[in-house]
Amino acid sequence: MTIEWRLATTPPKDADAVAVPAFAGRLTGLAAPAFLVGCGFRGEVGQILHLPGDGGGPPTVLVGLGAEESLDDAAIRHAVAVLARSVRGYHQLAIRMPGAGFVRAVVEAFALGGYRFTRYKSGSGQDGPQRIDLLTEDTADARAALGTGRAVARGVLLARDLVNEPGEALTPATFADRAGAIAAASGLDHEIWDEHQIAGERLGGLAGVARGSSRPARLVRLTYRPERPTATVALVGKGVTFDAGGLSLKPTPQMIDMAADMAGAAAVLAAMSVLAELRCPVRVEGWLPLTENMPNADPVRIGDVLRIRDGTTVEIRNADAEGRLILADALVLAAESTPDAIVDVATLTDAAAIALGRRIGAVLGNDPDWVAAVRGAATHSGELLWPLPLPDIYRRQLESRVADLVNYTTGNRHGTALLAGLFLREFVPAGIPWAHLDIQGTAISDTQDGEWVPGGTGFGVRTLVELLLTYPNANQRR
């Protein structure tokens, strides 16, 4: 559903309800104190209380924001996301803003918190407001923040839609076709390589993983070209549209969410889809290796050796460690254009989720300043990343007796997120800053919490957009 957003100084006469901020300890004048106490409403972040209209006016929806002195984007995002789910019965809503500087956070949070994936539902129920008036001064800054919030939210919801698709519906070829259509509508150049071109371009990792599926692989190259680019950044997104594990077959409980193993590719595509609208000054190349990892055609066997595009040979120790194989080819391709920096995004290791949980992604890289810039962009955009090391002392664990590298260390289950990062580092030339986002724990949610609802989260989209809009100076925030 598309929401019409407007800026206004007073609630329109046809508003179905008006959302009003409520601060803990400062509830005087909002309603009778005894009534609020009886309802248990204290103005805590995310508390919602519906009140009847006064004198024939529209109903009031109190939105708890916590202590006013500690109000920040995080509190706004959580509270407004909860609000979005509580007003689905209204068609036209007015939101009284707690401050002009929160326009973008309110827009993004409302869109994300109210999101539902209903494509396969027989009845979708109430959709929520179709028009929202933000009650604040109509200034150039407010209009710019509104436009940015709408665009970024649209990107995140695109990524969620893609991640939530069943594997049968979003095959490598289907994903590639959708990426092409999105690119054409978003002002991006694009190329789609089929399985024959993939083989011709010596993408041995991608071609090797794809052997196990009856559905052929694809590789999508996206390019955003501003008129006078200030720099070039390459993005790489893992796109395994269904990961059964290959011959290292996953048990059913671990396979349930494996249609989401393309969340990295979805994040890259979605982030790039809004760059032209936001007038991003950086030239951006996106690389999306797309495949299934299945055991039903001619799957890679344990002990087989694959050759990556740069000539590196890799012994397969675990067919379920396929993401790093397709990323290796894509990283080599990305580096060939000598970008100023590279970021890859991938649902790569359970170890990252075990270490950091389901709300914080991992970031690893070869350049501390670049890792810090990526992490800063994440924090500013409302996402959380935590740095993990790439210790050279672990590099020897990737050595193979028959090839240049192994894709997995079968004798050691510890530190596997770091080892995956070290593996990927092998395919990034020295001198190019590179960061790897392991979003295994954050790509999907099984709970409803603030901006997150069950299913795909779109994690990474906001980080990438913020990073690209502010590159190369991460302190220049919009």
C-alpha cells in the first residue's frame, strides 16, 4: 500500500485520528490523571492509548516516547512503528510531531512497522492509513527529510518483499528479471549473465554451486552513474535463492528459512534502487550472484576443487559453505573495476548470529577506517553492526593439501565467522578498502519488535544508503 504523506500545521478536518506524543512524567493535560493511571499508561516508549474525540473532534492516539530529555531517533522509531500497527482501522491520520528533526525517522518507522507481506494470503485484512499529515512547519529541511524517509522506506520494503518470497517463486532467473525491471525503473544500467556467460567468464564458484540445481544461475550487474561522480563504490550481495545445503543437506528445521539466503542481494538491489531519487553523488556498481544450492542435479562433491575467476583453487570441505564461493567470484569482478571501496552483504554464518544475536549484524574488513565508516552509517540509519576481527593467525586454517584454499574448516567449529571473512579477504586486492556484513542473524525476524515484524527485515538497506550518501566523509549526515 502506498501512503500519501503531507506536511501541515493543523490537523485536517477529515482526519480519522490525531496521534499525539506523550512523555513520561509529563502527562498533564493529555487526559484525566486517574484515567491514565487506570489504563496503565505512563508514557513509556511504545505505549499506545486510544482516546475518544473531544467535542465531536477526531479520536486522539497517545504515543509514549519516554523521557523528553532522552528523546532520540531510536525511541521515535520504536514508538511510531508500534503506532503504525495500532491504527490500521484508520484511513487518514495526523501525527503531531515531537520535533522537526524527526520527520525522516517517523516516516521510515511508520512504513516499516506497518508492513505486512500478504501476497499469498486469501484475505489481507485492514491495510492502515492511506494518507498521513505530519503536523510540523513546512520547511525545505522537512520536505527533504520527508522525501528521504519515503525513498529509504520504499527500499527497505522492497528488500522485505523479495526476502519473503518462497524459493519456488523467486528462482535465480526470476530474481534476475525482477532486478532488471527494478533497475530500468530506477535509472540504473544493468546486465544479466546467464549460465553460459557465467561459465565463459570463469566464475567457477558460482557455476560450481549452481551445478546441484536444475535451475541455472544468473549474475546481475547494476550500475548507478551520477553526472559528476565523486567516487566509485562496489556492492556485492549474496543471492542464494534457496539453500538446501547441497550434498551437505540441512535438516528440515534449518532449511525452513533458506529462501531468505538471498537477503544480501536483496539489500544491494533495494539500496541501489533509490540512489537516483536521492541524488547520490557516488558511482555505484552492484554485483548479484544468484543461484540455488541443491543436491538434485550434479552437485559439487566433498573434495572437489573449484577454480575462482582470479585462478584461486578451492577444495570443497562442506557443500553448505557455498555463499563464500559465489561471493569470491563477485568480489573479484567488483575489484577489477578498481573501485574506491567495496562492501559485501551476506547471510553467511550461524556463528555471527550466535555471537551477536538477532538484532546486531557483524562487520569485518581489511581497513579499520572503512569498517568504522560502515558501522557509523549503520548506527545513524537505525541499524546495528558490531566489528569482528580478521586475525592473521587463523589464516593457516584455510590451507588445503590439494588446492590453494579450503572453503570450510571441518576440524574446527570455532571462529567460523572470522574464517569466512578471512576466506573472502583473499579475493580483495590489497589497497581497496573492503567491509563484509554478515547478516545471518538479522535478515529475518521471528518476532514483532519496533520496526521489525515477522519475516524479512530488509537489514542492510539503510546502512548502504546512508553510507553512499555520505561517502567519503561519514560525518556529513543528511
